Amino acid sequence: MVCPLIYTVLFMLHRKLNTTGLRPEMFLTRIILPQIIFISGYFVACKLVSGHWLWHAGTIGDIIQTSDYSKTLLKYFAKFFIFYRYLPIGKTDQALRALSENSRLMTLSVIFAFAAIAFLSWRLIKTKGGSGYLLAALFACFIIALLPVLSLDSSFLKYIYPDRYGYLPSVFFYVFLVSALFFILKKIALPVLIGYSILCWVLLTQTIPVWNAVNERCNELIRNYKPFQQYERVYVLNVPAYYRGVAAFRSAFAETVYMKNSGSVENIRVISGCYQESDSDTIKSVTIKENTVTVSGPNKETPYFSANGGWAKSYETEEYKVVFSPDGCSYTLLFKQEIPTNSAFIYASLAAWKKAGN
């Protein structure tokens, strides 16, 4: 949906540099109009297939996880410009996160960042003309490409799974970065870029082992699930949706059990997923009383539990109702009738499954 805006910025750049013979009316009819038709077709297809106009989530309210866009934008700047995830800052991270809750400060910081980029572009326009316009256009495309994801979960700075949100923006960011270094550093730009590439490779080698560890842990949990296949109902209280910042089972636990262990999985009821940082990062207590199950997780600044692979949102089925606490670190499972006999309530802990209650 951002493509028409990006195309418009690039067209304006080429018009300014006199590198295109395409007239504005031709640009509108041959490029922008087809894009608008495709985008409209997307909404119509969503409505016909899922009954909703927007995505598979339904409404805009279903996918907006934050309205503090300036804070999210600054977090993307930290992610792209300074490799924030890999910085050895320890407890300073918590202080910076607390500071980011100041909306006014975040807005001023965004204004300062834009002013710095504008000043750099202006200086280059004064000295080199087209170079400044190029940087301004690339940075504008980078920001435009970020627009669709600014409303999503912004607690991700140390996580790996949201990297996909930045795939499209990264196309323009790295062209912007390389161009800026080339224009500013001139003769030493090449060795700096070589060093930057080596740094990216080193950091990537730190990420790959995490994916391998998550894959190993998921396989271990699936193997350890076999003893629970004897129960008529298995209620899973905290499937690892994400582990150490990497996507794990998300909403595909039952399907994975079926593929790995075979047998029927119709008896599996995944009540909630969770964001786990380690094997010991697990449920603290489970209280079963009549038709009510109360589950408490670790206290965190961001939600511990998740629903359908996303943030914790209360929901209801024909069999039960799940009500999450406002902080997403505990929930109540309410059965509409008596808890079925020969049932098991299990949760992941230390790479194994523990059974709650008797």
C-alpha cells in the first residue's frame, strides 16, 4: 500500500534531476492508477475470502498494538543505525525503555533526527546538488516503507522475530547509508563499508545459533509431549510462541505434534502461547478450582502470554472463555460446564512439560 507514495517520491527525484522524460499525467495513469487498482483489489479479495476488508485480523483496531508512533520510529532508528540488539548495555536498556515512555521526549527526538537528516541533505544540495536530493528521497522512502509497521508491537528491540517488519524499509535504508557514507567520507568510504559489512556478518553469526537452539528446543518439547496423548483432553497453558526472541510454535503446535508424533490431535486445546526468554521463564502458579483455572506467569514490563501468535487478547470458544490481565502476565480460564474427565493441564518448563493439578 505504500508503493504509490514511494513511486511518487522517486518520480519527483528524477524530475528534479532531469533524468526522466515521463510526464506527470503519464506517471499518474501508467503507474499510480494501476497501483490503486491493485490495492483496491486486495481489499475486495479480503472481503470476499475472509469477510473483512482489512487483512485476516478483521479491523484496524485488531492490528494496532501501539499509537505512540514516534517511539516506534525511534526504535527502528536504533535498530537500523546502531545495531541496538547487539549493544552490551545491560541494565541501561531498562533505563532507556523507561525513558521511551515519555511521549513528548520521543516526539522531540524524532523532530531532531529529521532535522539532522534535512540539514545533511541541504548541505549536500548546496555543495553537490543532486547528491542531497538523492539522500533526501531515499530517507523519505525509508520512512514511508516503515509507515505500515509503526502501529505494531514496539517492544521488540532485543527480539529477532520482528526483523521481517523491516525487510522492505531496509532496501532503502542501506542504499541511503551507502550513499551517505560515499558522499561524506569520499576516499575512505570503501574501507569503512568493508568494515561495516564484516560487522554485519559477525552479528549474523551470533543470530544463527539462536535459531538452531530454538529448533532443538521445539523438537524436544514435541518428543516430550507423547505421554500426554493418552488423555481425552489436553489443555496447553503456555505453548512457546516465541523463544529467546525467535518465532517458535506460534499457532501451529497441534499441527507440529501431528507431523512429528502422528496420531490424533483433536484433543489438544492450546489456551495460550507465551514469550519465553529461557527454559526457566515459565508459569509461576496454576490454580484449578471447580470450573475455573487461574494461571500466573512471571511479572514483566511486556506481556508474557500471547494469543494466536500475537499479543494476549481475551477470547471465547463454545467450551471456555479466556480472560487475560491488562499486563498480559496472567489469565483466567473459565469453563462453561464442568471440566471434562480424563483431562490434563500442562505447561512448558525447562524444556519439558509439567502437569498442573492431580
